[in-house]
Amino acid sequence: MTEIYKPGPVSQAYIDIATKNEEYITASVEVNFNEVIVGSFEDFLDLLSERVGVICLMDISYEIVGFKEHDILIFNVSGDASEAATQVDD
């Protein structure tokens, strides 16, 4: 069965429900290729966390599922939001 990923950032209600049910947050996010290649691996994981909409997403897993234009990668991301279930403000 294919898991469906919602476009990030996710809503606070989704974070609250997933945290209450001890489930991982899942989202599909877009990242510019230049953002992937600069900084450390931890910086990259923080970027994914922010794009999902959770300040400190833990135990992150991700996969590239597509691309747009010539430099936008699309990632499916999942992780544990139980430590910091706080929505990132845009």
C-alpha cells in the first residue's frame, strides 16, 4: 500500500493528532537543489523539518520522489514530532 504524503507545511491540528496517537508526521516538501548542497547534513535535516512545519522533527526519514523545473527536488519526509509539536510561522 502506498502512503499518501500531504504537502508541507502541515497544520497544527495534524501535528497534535499525530502526536496524541504516537504517529509520525508525514509530508511532501519542495527543496531547491542549492539548499541541499550547502551546509552540513544536520542543516539539511533541519531544513526538511522546517519545510514540514515542525521546529524539531526527530528520527527523520526522507526520499526524493520527483522534481520540478530544473532545480526543485520533491521529498517525502516523515518523522517524530512528539518532542516539539510546534508549527513554524511563515
